[in-house]
Amino acid sequence: MIDVKQPGASSSWFSSFIGRDSLFYLILPLVLYLLIFYAYPIIDMMSRSFFDPKFTLKHYIRFIKTPTYSNVMFNTFSIAFFSTIICLVFGYLIAYFLTMVPPRTSQIVIILILIPFWISILVRSYAWMVLLGRNGILNQILMKWGLIGQPIPLMHNRFGVFVGMINVLLPFMILPLYSVMKSIDKDLIKAASILGAPPWKSFVKVYFPLSLPGVAGGCLLVFIIAIGFFITPALLGGPKDTMISLLIQSQVEDFVNWGFASAIASVLLGITVFLLVIYNRLLGIERLMGN
């Protein structure tokens, strides 16, 4: 007798093979990559902060008790906080605009928003130095228009840091906001208007609460990225604008103190993980980019 196989037998076996053994071998390089280049450096960094060479907490105690380092931590959080607030204001307006315009227009604007991702942060920081310098383009324009009599300091201060950081961080606020806003049913706003609510009340009572997941996601992304900023504060800021990343760099390059630098970095990592855990408990990490 002729052995007749069912048409789906071979394809079913192939799918089973692909789904089990091959999937494992496809994922294995990625797992090894993460273990070698992410997990191992983090574990090594944290071990350096606790062992010097024996177990000790002196690096963390030094960081907590030294007023200079407390001021650097305060600078880091204040700069990150106000950068997040400014990005939220501008990002919310831009994301709202994107939901109101035709799809073709919104696509063009989104492309313009994404273009800076393809430009190095270092290049953008140097560009701002050209614009904000004492003899920079902006000061020359203001003097030419007669608005100022002499160049004003727009760089090596907190203003320069905010300008450079907001330029980098704004897309990280716009994208989560837009992904949430575009899914909001506009008929709800119309229903509120039909029921007699003025436009501002419809926005406050209906639209804004529905956009809060995007607000939370954008603020979390921007704040976490901001507290780890390095290049922009180094180039556009002054001595009073030193952030924690610059402190880590100085401990490694100037003092070769890997233990203390690792302790500072571990504190920064702990704060980041804590913020992610809180966000996950409140909203769920899957909503970070609007599901």
C-alpha cells in the first residue's frame, strides 16, 4: 500500500521545529549580548561600589555626607525637573496640534520631529554654542535690531543648559503624547459641547484626563534621560550647572576613583529603576509608548 501523508503533516512538523529549537538558537545570541554588554558591566559597577577591596559602605556615606555632592544631586534633579515641565508644555501643544491637522500634514511634522534623532547630540550641542555664544548669531541679531546694547550671556549658564537639553528631549515627550492623543475619541469632546460645556471645560474635564497616560509616559522618559545628561551640560553649562554624570566622569578621569564613581552611578541607576517601578505599578510599563 502507498503511504499517503496528510497535506499538513510536513508543514506542522516544520512549524513545530521552528517554534522550539530554532527559536532558542535565534534568541541565544541576543541573550548572550545582553549578559555580556549590559548585565555584567552593571554587576561589576555595583560590586566596585561595595568592595574596596573588602565590603564597605564608605563610598555611599561619603556621597551622602559631603555637601558638594548633595548640591550636585540637587542641581541634577532641579534641571531634570524643569526641563521635563518645559518639554511637557511645548510637547503637549505640538502633540495636540498633530491630532488636529490632516494626516498628511501630521506625517510631515512627525518626520521633522524625528530628524534630530539622526544627528549626534554632540553636533547639536556645538551648533547651539555657535548660536548662543557671546559673538554668536543670536546676540548679533539682537544687537543689530537694537534690542540689546552689548552681548548677553546665553551660554555657560542654566539658560544654555535648558535650551540644549530641551532641544534633545522634546521628541521624547511628543511621541508618547501623540500616540495616546490620536486614540482619544473626538466624539467625546463633541458630546461635551452638545451638553453645554464650553471648550475649555471640555478640554479640562474630558480630553486632558484621557491624555494623562501619555503625559505620565512622556514625563517619565524625559526625566530619566535628563538626569543622566552629560554632553550638553558640559558644553553649555557653567560650574553651577554640574550634574551627576559630570561628577562621575571627574571621579574616573581626574581621581581614578572607580569605587566612588561606581557608587554615584549605582545611586543614579537605583533612582531610575525606582521611577520605572512606580510607573509600572500605577499605569503599566506597556503604556509607556501608548500600548
